[in-house]
Amino acid sequence: MTSKPLRLLFVSTPVGPLGTGLGGGVELTLYNIAQEMIRRGHQLQIVAPSGSTWDSLPIVQIPGNLQIIAQSQERTDPITMPENSVLANMWDYARQIQSEYDLIVNFAYDWLPLYLTPFFQRPIAHLISMGSLSNALDQIIKQVAKQFPGTIGFHSLAQAATFTLDEQFFCLSNGIDVSQYEFCAQPKQQLAWVGRISPEKGLEDAVSVAEITNIPLKIMGKLQDESYWQQICQNYPNASFEYLGFLSTSQMQQVVRECRALLMTHRWVEAFGNVAIEALACGVPVISYRRGGPAEIVKDGKTGFLVEPDSIPGLVDAVSRLDEINRHTCRASAETEFSLEALGDRFEQWFMQILNF
Ligand code: HBI
């Protein structure tokens, strides 16, 4: 706990209302850290797009048109804003009420809140939730890192490295409410894949593993790219795989915990990989490409295996070695490094540094 309670204003991602899964990993991060800050006695207000529903969290719903997802754009694309932009509306609201808070925390992977930073009276902490995707966004992140050192937060060193900042930044890792995940000692003969179904997540590689090993694959997550999914269904007629939909945390962990392993087959530098620590919390080993955040989460040979990126034979070999992994070791690593307690300590440390208490 910091010396005194902080008054925190969290401004959410503009790509979808909280609770819909459209915001991907950053939704879970926002929910977890909000919960933990309230538990620690801080005052908290969340600003999010209309339609956000989330338990008892205090959310101000802002209307407006959603922002298109950054990963669907080209690196050289100009920044685009829809008319009646929910992103602009959320930050206009934050501007109006900023004096009631000590610190504003930005969860959007977007240009506007970074550009607005010097125009605000209150400090803004920017949690950058993905690796580098856009030249215009890279540039404004560099600018804010230079002008406001320490206010840029990342989830992993690999993610930070994609922005080549020479300024100091803060590495938050990530964390989950481990008590939401139930350990399972005896899994079924099945594998899990969890994530937004979109090309950058490389689902087809996991389906290949299911076809080669003849172990059924359970797929969960937001079906973001319909044509990509249809392509996979056509290209792997002999593989045994089943799409279970976008499940709540509790439903998802009920399936994952009974799997022999979670496969992570991402093509891009995954900023962190929340699903990796969710699987570990269930005692489930993680088999992941050695790329991005998961390479800083999985202890090779201890809590899973790190595989040469894009090597399907590497994934298949790791599956054959799963009996070398002790599922209790997986659970223990989630409890020590990735708990809400550990995450809360890192966020408080970041906030206090920015407020230079
Ligand atoms: N795209 N424009 C934009 N803004 C976001 O906040 C955003 C996104 N794409 C994906 C995303 N956020 C989250 O799914 C990731 O941060 C996890």
C-alpha cells in the first residue's frame, strides 16, 4: 500500500465495450488491476465505451464510434479517426474531470491520448498493450517517453524492444486473480489454444499439431476474422479441433485446466500473453514459440517448452515431451510471479515513480 490512497482515472480501450472480448488482453488487464487497486484502498473511476458491463466496477459509459483495431492497419497508414469518435469523447470527458484525480492511466493503443498528454494538467501513465505496429504511434510514444520519462509502461522487455526507446520505461509484466483458476492434476488427451482468432495469432499451426499428433484441439477466444477461420476449417479436414466460442474466464479455465498443454503459435511479438499465465495457474504447461512476452513467462523444460518460432515440428516434439513437466511447478510459478498481489506491487511502484512520491 502506498502512503496514502490514490485517486485513479482509468481510460479504457476504444475498440470495444469492456466485457465483450473485443479489447482482447487489455480488457482482462484493466479488470484485474482495477480490482486490485480498489482492494488496496485506492479510489478508482473507469471511463469506457457505452455497453461496457463489468460486475461492480465503477464505469462511466461514453458513447461514440469505436476505433478500428490497430493490427488491421499498415505500418505506414496515417492515424484515422471516425466521426463522433468514442476515443475522442472519452478523452474529452477525462479532460473535464481530471482535477478530481491524482493520475490518469491510459489503456488504449492509440495516438490521441499520447498526443494529448502535454495538454493535460494531470500526469498520464500509458500502458502500451501491444508491440510496435504503426510508425505514427511509435513516433508519439518516443516523444512522450522523452518528454515524460517513466510514464510509458510495457508488459515485457521483448515488447519494449520493438519500440527502440532510449528513454526509461517501466516493465509491468502482468498478473491474474489466481484464485479464479483451479488446478488439475490429471488432464484429458486434449490440447488448448486461446486467443483472438486473427491471422497474427497463427491458429493454423496449432491445428497442424492436432492433425499430426491426432490429439484434439480445443479453441477458445473472440472470432475476430471470419474468413481466416473459414480458411482453417477448409485446409485441415483431418484435424480434430473444436471452436468453443469466447468464454468467460471461469468457463475458459474449466476447459484449459483439463488440457495437457496450451499451444501459443503467435506470428507477431505478443506483448505478453495473458493466456500463458492463465494456463500456468491451472497447472497446464505452455508450449510457445520463443517470440515476444511468452518467452519471458515460460521456463523452458520447467513450466513448458519454448520452440523455434514457426516450427511446427518443434511444437510436435514439445508435445511428445510433456511428461517431463510437473504440473504443480506450473501452478507455483503463477502464484509467485503472476498473482494480483505481485501485479499490484508493480503498478503501485510505477504510479509512485510517476508521482515521484
Ligand atoms: N487497436 N486502435 C486500437 N486500440 C486499442 O486499444 C487496441 C487495438 N487493438 C487490440 C487491442 N487494443 C487489444 O486487444 C490489445 O491491446 C490486447
